[in-house]
Amino acid sequence: MKSKAVFNWSSGKDSALALYKILNSNQFEIVSLLTSVNSEFKRVSMHGLREELLEKQAESIGLPLYKVMLPERPSMEEYNSIMNSTLTDLKQKGITHSIFGDIFLEDLKKYREDKLNEVGLKAVFPLWKISTKNLIEEFISVKFKTIVICVNENYLDKSFVGRIINQQFLDDLPENVDPCGENGEFHTFTFDGPIFQFPINFTIGEIVRKTYPKPNSEASENTDYDYGFWFCDLIQI
């Protein structure tokens, strides 16, 4: 009997490729996708993707969607409390493993493992330590299609948001940017590929810049914002 697992679905390319590999391995029974959603704006956390496009992805993939509703800017205490409650609920439903698309961030991997250990679940990382260059090449070669919907302006300018990831996109990336955006340089929405039963149709809406205050710093006249992001709004059609 295969172990029951929940798949942590971000809506982007790393999640799509990790799920593709997990489904092909036939090691786990994926009970549902798990996604954090901003409860105020009804958008995927960090990615800014509209909730209805997330739901359409799950429909096309053919898996149930478990949404974790978060406040707009939760504290770490709030986030950990909500996630602990979510994971405890999933364990009671027979889930034994939680699968992630992380690639090489050691601190994040340890954080996830520690939090899962608290409720008796195990973490699985199907992309762990694989070359990001090789991963993005595989992603393109198996015919996944993804669009950049968020960029960190510390790494990329506005011109990169709203672009489809292809060889030209990779050629245009600055040398200090990881080809999978593993350091948070950019986020994506995957709308077609081998795990989908049908492509997700959308149109590109407004492109906006948003700024976020420095974490764990006191606001003052000398402290403006630590970083900004460009977001590309996608509208379901």
C-alpha cells in the first residue's frame, strides 16, 4: 500500500515539476494539493495569483485542493499556529508525508522538517540538490508552460514579469539570478504541461509594483522599504 501524502502546491514551475516526478515515481498516493492563500485578497501567498486560477489548476490536475487561509501579513507565530493546526488535521486523515518543490535552501528544508516532526509527518523533496540548470531544461523539454507573475526588483526589472519561461528568457537572466529563481528572484504560474488534463486559459491584466517593509525592523523616517516586487495580474478567461 502506498503512503498517503499531501503535495505543497505553489502554483509555479518547481511545484509542477516536483509533482510530475512524484506522480511518475508511483511511490505515494497524493491525497490533495495544499496551498496558502491570502484570506483578504483571495490570492496565492507570495505569488499573487487569483484564487480562481489556482482552483482551475487543481481541476485540470485532477486532485482535491486544500487551501490554508492566511491573514495578509501573518507573524511567524500566527503562521506556525495555522500550519500546525492544518498539518495535525491532515495527519488525522491518514496523511504520513508532505511533499515540497524546494531545491537547495538548507534553512528552509530544516524548517519544514522540524515543523513536520512536531506533528509526526515526514518531508519529501523530489528536486533536492538537482542542478537548477538541469531542472529548468527538463521543465521546458517535457512541454511545461509557465509565465512569470512576480519578480523581486533587487534581482530583476519590470521587463521580466509577464514573460513565458523559454530559452530566450533564460539567456536574458543576469548571471546572479538562479534559473529556477530558487532564491526568490521570481515566481511563476504554470498553465500547461504533462500533469494537466487541459491548459489554463488566462489573459494578462495590470502590472503593479508593491513594496514591503523590512522584516523585524522598527519603522522610522530613515527606514522606508527593504524590497519591492513587480506583480503581473492574470485573469481567467
